[in-house]
Amino acid sequence: MNLSPVTTSLLLLALLSPSLLSISGDSTTIDDESPPTVCIIGSGIGGSSVAHFLRNYSASTGLSRARILMFERHERVGGRMRTVTVSGDTFEAGGSILHPKNYHARDYVKRFNLTVRSPTAIEDSSAVGIWDGKRFVFKTFGSSIPFVDRIVSWLNDVYMFVRYGFSLLRMSNFVENMIDNFLKYYESLESRPVFDSVEGMLKWSGLYNLTKVTLQEKLSEAQLSPLLVNELVTVITRINYGQSVLISGLAGAVSLAGSGGGLWSVEGGNWQMAEKLIKHSDVTLHLEEQIESVSHLGNYYELKSTKGNSFECDVTVVSTPLDEVDIQFSPAISIPKRELQHTHATFVRGLLNPGYFGMKSVSDVPALVGTLEDPLIPFSSISILRKYSATDMTYKIFTRQAASDSLLDELFSQRTETVRIDWGAYPKYHAPEVFAPFILDDHHLYYVNAFENAASTMETSAVAGENMARLIISRFRTKESSSPPSSDTRSCGSGLHSDL
């Protein structure tokens, strides 16, 4: 069979330059080469933020076409963001409140057309009592009438100032200074480095030293009165972190910030932020699929699940606390031993027993009862979530151990419904804190929850997730390129600081 010169030339051209090859700049890439696979273990706010920012930031990198697989061992997304239903009403059971300056959460709500939910009148009540196990050592006034409530709130401010003095202002300044430093994590990408360690991330923002001393020491240094620390500050740390003022200074400062004004949540449940981030990041979601092993096999990671499935991943991101999950790593990883503080959230619809608090009427018991640090006090706090009538309300009780029926029978004169949830909610904070690495091996195995030893909130998880996405992209870009680092890459003693 004779071929014309033109046909021969075309065949040679096809053999030398097959259609699956394309030229991009001065490099040759394979169009149908499988895109990299990023596997994320955990569907909470940290993992979903990693997926979101990977999509947003990877446009000009090899990760732009990445397949993102996400594995959640439970039947729902959201991690420690979860709602509970009591008598048909929905309440936050996990991560509950967001601060006005939680800018990632604010952006998620705006981006996905979610609705901001402000506290109800009973949740925002100024009626607070501090219980020492025998009596209320301090109790503010309360009112359910809007106009009168403003006057009562002002009177309570005066009342608190009489008791605690200028220490209240010093506490406010301490919290504001911490927030100002934290806001550096929202600076532009051009001015904000990428961090490959928690220590480097905290040192850059000026927050690292707060993790080296206890909150009690830091507040003493700030000249807060022991009375304020032992009463009001203790109540706040017991509610927000289930721990005393001996927690590390940064966790304590974050806890105090969570007691200020303007707090909010997402209507219908904060878990919707994770759901929307996952949906809009083109993630392949595997619900009720628990990962039991992660093995590095040369050029990829093999993830095996309890369902018997196996997955090949170029990048693996662990976005769940490793403290109480049984994932086998090969080669083995090394992270500091850490315990989680379990908070037991118990929801009760019924009526509180005023006699337990030495009161004649339930209306005399404050809407929020906080407690001092005393092992004999069996609960951390009791708060009213919804008031249906003078004799019918829904309450939320925080305890460090499971609330027994006998305890609940003492606390309540009647119970029509009881729901219990046990959370491995946050680390047990100590000073000085020791941090796990963000990068668990010499390749592409990452750990978002290393940042939790600084402070654990929905927003800090989002901040850690955003940095993690930038870290993955910067290291993946370095892996792909054989050229020297560009001029926007800076190094320091704490590790890679590569601006994107």
C-alpha cells in the first residue's frame, strides 16, 4: 500500500506529537494524566475549610484539577458541630457560638446565603448567678421586658464594677489585645506567610507566649483581682472549655472572648457551614466510612477503611483529633501525647428545682448558673435555652462526667424529656503547651488539628484549615518544580514561610 508524502508526514507528526500531549509555556504536560488525589479524613469545619481553600487558591498549580475525597466515620458532616432536637425544637449541641470577628465563618455565611441567628431574649438574659455549691456568691438582676431589660443590664454593669472594680477593664484589654493579634491571620496573602508549624504560626502573630503560661498567671501579671479570676473568669472557662483557670493563657483568652457581646450562630445549625463548603468544593464525600490505616507506599498513600475499601491518595490530610481514633500509620508517626476534655451536654425539658439552690420560686434562679472550681460541685453550668411558660422550659447542663438520673432528679422538679451527648470536645490545656506538627512525615501527610493545642473553636479550625491549604499548595508546587524558589518565598527558624 503506497502512501502519499502528505499522508506520511501526517502519520509521522501524529507519532512524534500525539494528541494527548500539549505544550503549556516551556513545559510538557499530559492532558489525560490522572489529576492528583487529595484525601481528607474528617468533615468538620477544619477539613471542609481545607477543601474550600484548596479550590480557591490552587488555580495555577498542579492541584487545580485535584480530586478531593473526604471521609467521615459518622452518618453526617460537621464534626463537633451538631444540633439536637428536644420536643421538636433544635438546639446547638456542639460548637455553639461565634464571635463578631470570626471572619471566615462570616464569609461562609454570606457566601452560601446562610442566616445569622442572634441569641433569644432568654439566652441573652443578664441574669447570671455564680454558685459555690451552697449558695450564690454573686447574682445579677434579670428582666424579660425589653425596655426594662436595658436598664437592668446597665444596673448589672454598675453592680459588677462595684464588685470587681477596674479589673473588669483590665480583663477587657487583655482579651482585645489577643483578638488584635489573632486578626493578623486575615491579612492579605501577600503580607501573610505560609506556616509549616503551629509554633511558627503563633510566633508570627504574637500569640505564642500566651501558650507558655497559665491563664491564672497571665491575668495576675495583668493585675486582675483574685476575686474576679476565682469567680467570673472561672465560670467562663468552666463553661467554654470545661476546665479551670490553670489552662494555658491563649486558650483562656479565647474562652473569655467567647463571653462577650454580639455572639451569634447559624440559623438551623452551625454544621451547615461544613455542609456548604463540602458541596461547593466538588468533594466526593464518603459518609460512614472510617479510615483505619494510612500507609505511604513510595509515590502515594494507601488509605484503607473499615468497609474494606482502599484508596490511593497523593496528599492525605488528617482533620480529626488523633487522640481517640485508632488510625494505624505506616511508617509510624510521632506526636505528643494529648488528652481530650470530655464535656457532657445534657438537654432537659422540664422545670428546675428551686429548692436545690435554696430558692422558693424557680423565677429566683438565674437564667445562667455558673459554678466555681470545686470538685464537689457536680455540674459546670445550667442555662435556659427556651422558655415556653413559667413551668415549662428547656435547659442545657454542662458536666465533666455523665449526668446521672439521680443528679438530674435533684436538679429538676420535673423532666419530660432528657437528651445526653458526650463530646471529646477539646484538648486538656496545660502550660507550657506542646504542639504536634502540621506535617506528619517528609511527604504529604498533614494534621490540621495540631492547632487545637493553641485554642479550639470553629474559627481557629477554619484559620488552621486555610493555612493548611496554602501549605499543601506551596509544598506541592515545590515538588512539581525543579527551579529555585521564587523571590516570594521566605524562610525563618520556624520553617517554610512561602507567600502565594
